[in-house]
Amino acid sequence: MGLVMGESTIESDANRRNLLLLIALRWLAVAGQVGAIAVVHVWLGVALPLAEMGLVILFLVGLNLIGLYRIIGQAAISDTELCVELLLDVAALTIQLYLSGGATNPFISLYLLQVILAAVLLAPLATWIIVAVTTGCFIWLTRFFRPIDFRGHGLGLDGAHEGGHGAGSFFDLHLQGMFLCFLLASVLVALFVTRINANLRSRDAHLAELRQRAAEEAHIVRMGLLASGAAHELGTPLSTLAVILNDWQHMPRFRDDPELGGEIEEMQAALGRCKSIVSHILIASGEARGEDARRAPLAAFLDDMVRRWRDSRRPAALEYRNETCHDVTIVCDSVIEQVLFNILDNALEASPDWVAIAAEQSGSELVVRVSDAGPGFSEGALNQFGKPYQTTKSEPGRGLGLFLAVNVLRKLDGAIGAKNRPEGGARVEVRLPLSALAVGAHDGA
């Protein structure tokens, strides 16, 4: 459903841009008609029905104003609306040609421009409708039209010159009009079809990106279901191991042996961590309501997260700088915590001797930068950053941490990027809107 709605939105945006191009083309048509009427009526002295032709121009101006109102509004623009716009342009052109010689007018070739625009913008059925309408109008104009009065230009109504040499003059005039029509149509086709194709390519690129996101989200859903099922399955054996270890701890043989007792304590601590991880998976999947969903200042949340990561991973050297405000209260989301843990774990694997964390507020965003002194990213890794199974590690199935981080942050309108540091190593930057962590954003959940 989300993919369909996204494709519909992108289609409407492309139609909005194409309608804007049609409006620009119509403004040029208005200017061209005014110029052509002025030249023919004033310079050539040919009598034209100025009132009727002026009404057609005003109609096109009004049509443009309505189109601009539609573009400013939020309503979707459909293919049908574009088809109607082109049909109205065909009607206006037909009326102007009817008033100025019909099929004998050299500008009748502008019908071909309407067909070209339809072929580029519309579906096949709508395109053939435009072809049928323009063809019918052309045939109709061969029989029904208002003849041009050439008497002021030295020509008769039928184009014959009163002195006997008018055929050549009329033919020259017609050739000049045909040349102007060809030049105008060529320029408009080259200009507007190129821009329309750019709009269509942009739409196709957006659709491809949307489909890629849908495929990635489906991949995440599958992994989430597997993780949730695995968490359920692991619950029982972990509980059994906890009971057995607790029994061993009270047995005289293990209680009186300090070495065995210490190993049992380490096993219980590791088991407790496994149970905590399983609980976090269930909470993140929505199957357990956390008592963990607490509220805290943003700075305190980051301090506590870094402290727990340092205690569990024990990096050799950790530089931590927190410049966030204490007056921003957030919901301590375990999903965000896991995203940052994944990034920190990757940095520690690349650089066991040194990791740096810097957190700050940039406007309405939380910015967290994680730096390391490792080998850095290759050019291919930077280009494929955040893609599933893109990793330099030898173990199969790795490379999902950053992929999940990218998609979780994208769901929260955040972003993640990576680059190599000039002094060596890599830096990963996470940007997250504070509104996604705010208390009000989770109250309804």
C-alpha cells in the first residue's frame, strides 16, 4: 500500500511539472499569436477578425491562470487533466485557424506539435484520442473556414493578384508562413520535449528509489520476524540454563571451589546479558512493553548509553564529548540505542585502540559523530555504505548492522553518512531530528 501511494505521489508530482511546462508553452503561444496577428494585420495589411481572435487569446490566458492555481494547490494532477489541457489547446488552435483561412493557413502544421506533446506526456489511449481529434479538426478546416481577405495586400479573395501575377506572391507568402511555422515548431519541440523527458527521467528515478526502499523494508521485516522468533525460541533454553547454574552455585562441590565458583559467576553474567539482548529484541519488535521505555534528558540518555557500552566492550581508549542540552527530554528508545551500539561496535572492531564519540545539537537535530583510527573505508565501501551484506569481514551474514541503522534512521527522518578522516581512520555521522525522540512523538504509541 505504501509503495502504491508513493508511486501515485511521484506520478502526480511529474504531472505537476509537466503542466507547468504546458503553461509556459501556452504563454509562448499567446505571445506568438499576438505577434502574428499584428504582423499580418498591420504590416501586411490583411484584414482579420480581431475581436474573435482576441477572445481566443483571452481564453488561453484564463486557462493558464486556472492551471497556475491548480499547480499552487495541493490536489493531485492526473493524466486525464493533462489530456483535457491538450484538447483545449487543440480547440483554441482550431478556432484561430478557422478565423484565418482554415487548412490554407500555413500554421495548421502546429497540430503536429500537439500530437508530439501527447505522445510524450500521455498514455497510449489518450495519445490516440489527440491524434483522432487533430485529424478530424484538420479535415473539418478543409471545408469550413473563414477566408482571408487579401484585397488590402493586392490579392483577391482567391489569392489571384489583380495584375495577373498574384499566384507567385501568394505562394511566396504561404512559403514564408510555412517556414515560420516549421521554425517555431522545431524550437518548441526541442525545448519542451527535452524538459519533459527530464521530468519523466526524474520520475522514473524516484520510482526506482521507492521500489528499492520497499524491497529493503521487506528485507527488514523478514529479518525482524526471524529475530523475534529466535528470541522466543531462546527464552526457554536460557531460562533452563539459569536454573541449572543457580543449582550448581549452591552445590557444595562448586561452592567450596573458588575457581569453579568464579566461572559460574561469569557464566551467569554472560547468560544475563543474553537474556537482556533477547528482551531488547522483543521490546523492539513490539511484543513486549517495556518497563524500559523511560523518559530522561537527552544528555543523560547519551551519557548512560556510552557508559554501558564502555563497561561491556572495554575499549582501550575512549574519547567522549557530550555538548547536548539537559533541558531536552526524550523517550529512551532501545532501537536508537541499538543503532548507536552497532556503529560503536563497528568502530571498535576497526580500531581496538581508540574510539571517539562526539554528540551535539545542531538546530533541531541531534548529531552524533563516531570516529576511529582504523584503516578507513575503501571507495567501494563508501559507495555501498548501508547496503545489506556489504562488509570487509570474513564471517558470512555480516554487514547487516549498518543496513539496519540506515533504515531505522530513515524511518525517523534521520540520516547517516560516512567518510575517511584526513589524519587516518573513518568517521560515521548520525543526524536525527529531536522531534523523533521527543516525548510527544511516543505518547500515542
